[in-house]
Amino acid sequence: MAQGDIVLGPNQYGKAECRLVRITRDTDVHQIEDLNVTTQLRGDFAACHTDGDNSRVVATDTQKNTVYAFAREHGIGSPEDFLLRLAAHFVDGFAWVSGAELSAEQYAWERIAVDGRAHDHAFSRTGRETRTAVVERDGERTSVVAGLKDCTVLKSTGSEFHGFPRDRYTTLQETTDRILATSVTATWRYTRTDLDFDALYDGVRETLLSTFATVHSLALQQTIFEMGKAVLEQYDAVAEVSLSCPNKHHFLVDLAPFDLDNPGEVFFAADRPYGLIQATVLREGA
């Protein structure tokens, strides 16, 4: 069987999941930053793949060490700024590295309250969502995508679902009042890199949650469009918003066998299967 030459296609490599905790001790009130960082480099690494020549391979162990050294030398700040510094180091510092993709998850901690006062150096991990960030560097072009995941939300009314097609396989009943619950994964792409990423994260998060709470929902699809639209209307620095939301179904339990009514109070929370609703909302031409 005839075939063409076999060549190396797109490739990248790096160190995955560098768990990083930094404690700032410049006062008696300590600060904690907790990240999970992954580095991926792209460039002229063909000789390593085809010949085992490692002369251009920035070892993944070196990449890991750089993450920790930068945390000490430069601090962390926002995860976006931290990744931007790392990307510049690898792409600008090694001539054969043409691009990089660096990602981070940031985990939230809060101070433990003792006798009604926040403790100076004792913390507990919160149940809040995980903050995410991705920096892509391709030559001189840089993009920053922020986000969050595992943000579980629920509204106990203000949601309907009806008017959908019915065929012989349809058993779902229409409703004008239901629980709407989901675990939001959202990412948003910024138009620039010179931004206050912490303030923007807090603002975008608040906009997403307040829109979920206040929009009267006729479908989860409508809700996530309105959430993305609200972010774009509020923040010029955001070019597009992508959302992925599983529909966490809550089914009313039939209590009639026990001679009990159920006026929308007792539900079975099903974990699977679930509807998975995804959409990107963007500015035209973005």
C-alpha cells in the first residue's frame, strides 16, 4: 500500500499540575495563595522526537522549578499575571520556544474564626468554586482566558420548561415552576493583558451569579445566554464568554402512597444522566 512520508505533527510538552502554596509572612497576619499550575511549551522540538536529541528540551523538571522560583522571586498576585510572567520567561528566554500554554487553578481559603475574630494564620478550605486561568503565548501574540468551575447554584422557583417537541419517546412533563440547578463552568477571554484581573474576576463572577438569580428562566439555554450577555454588556475588556452547565435535575417525589401531599417541597436530586448545556456568547467580529 502506497503512503507518503511520515512526519511529526503538532506537539507540545511541559509539567502538569505543579501544586503551589505560597504563604506571605510580611506581617503577623499571614496570606495564603494556593494554585495548581501546568506548563506546556511549543517550538522547534523535532530533533528530540525524531533523533532523541535533547539539546533544545527545556526539561519539565526545570519548568516545575521555575514555577516555584517565580513564586518566591516575584510573588503570585493574580493567577493571570503569574502565568503571563512565566510565559514571557519561557518564550523570550529560549530562542527555539515559539509558544506556550500555561494554565492554573486557584483554590480559595478563608480564615478560621476564633472567639468571633478571624485568626491570623489558621485557614479552612472554602466550598467556593475553583478559579481558572489560561495564558497562551504564540510568538508575540498573547491571549488571556479567565474562568471558574464547580460553581454550584440553585434557584427554587423562577424556572419553567415547556413547549418542546413531543414524540412517542417523550415522557417529560411540561412545567411552569421547577427547581433550576447547575454547576457552572465558565471561561471568558480578555481583549488585553494590562488589566486588574482580580477585580475583573470578582465582577464577572458577581454578574454571572446575579443574572442566574434574577432572570426568569424558560430554559437553561436562555439562562446561560443571558449570563454571558450580561458579562459582555458590563465589561468591555471581555470579548467572549463560554459556559458549560449540566442540568442538575430535581424530580418531585410522589408521596401519595404514604397519603401525603407534596406541594413542591420534597425532591429527588438525580446525579445522572443529566442534560449538558453549552454555549459561547461573543461580540460580533470578536
